[in-house]
Amino acid sequence: MKVIINVDGGSRGNPGPGASAYVIKDAKGKIIAQEGVFLGICTNNEAEFKALLFAFGAAAKLKATHIQIYADSQLLVKQFLGEYKIKSPNLVPIMEEIRKKAKPFSSVQIAHVPREKNKEADKLANIAMDKATKPVIQKMKADAENFYKTQNKEKIINHLSAKTEEEEKPLSPASAKNKTSKTKKAEPEQLELF
């Protein structure tokens, strides 16, 4: 059975929260398997590599024999084909595992495609990241708002306390005189008419 697979992966921050995804279609273009997997903190390249790894695992479960893979990561494609050397020590063991998983298939072809031709896999990866990070982001926002409210409340309380303490201080005779002279209203001048 021939399958067509689109793979994609990414991380927000590089490294940052990342996810991998694959979409597997039959020869007629019908989706027969798809998945987005949140990976935790990783690099973009790790997410791309793991997407290919997961895709091979899923294709094996489907009993696929001939595989056509499309990825928008030129680096992944060139490194899988052996055209580029893998420099990152984190990626070497992942590629070794990918190659092991690729061996049982009768044929494996891989090609680079532009991002716009890889939208389904990209969308799944982003959904996986959103699902995993949304609760964390919401909690961070709530914590920040509570902290801000608490800080402002403390500032207001401290400000009011300082005012109250100032008002409660007994005034010295000189400052009492100054205070009353400052608050005294100016009386209008009396004019003599005759």
C-alpha cells in the first residue's frame, strides 16, 4: 500500500514549547491517519525530526509499503538523504532511529515542499502546542493580574496608612499656627462709602 505523508514540527522560542505532526493519506488523497504531539521544550529541528519519526511509526501500523514524504524543512530532507551532515548532537540519535524505522518499507521517497503546501501538518502541530500551552499561559496571566492587584492594593493601603499616621500626629504649636493660617479664608476688604 502506498501512502503520502506530510510532516511538520516547530517550537515557539527555539528552544521552547514544541510539537510534531503528520498527516497520512492513501493514494487517492483520503486522510487515513493524523496526529499532533506536544513534545515539551525542544528546538524546531528536534520537532521536525520527531515528526518524521512518528510518521514512520504510524505508517508501519497501517502496513504501508511505499512511502512518499513531504516536509517544509529543507534541512530535514537533506539530512535524511545524507546530503547534509547532522551537526547537532541532539539530532544524531533521532536520525538513527528514523533510519531504522524507514528500513522495513519497500520504498521511501522524501521531498521538500513550500510551507503553503504543508498546511495540514502545520495546523496539527500548532493545535498540539496551543492545547498544551494555553492553560499554562492562562495561569501565568491570572498570576500576573493577581500580583498586580495585590501590589496596587498594598500601595493604596500604605499610602492611606501614611496619610492616617500623618493626621494622627500631634501638631507642635508652631505647625498648628501655620496650619490654621494656611486654612484661614481671606476676608473681603471693607470699603468706606462716605
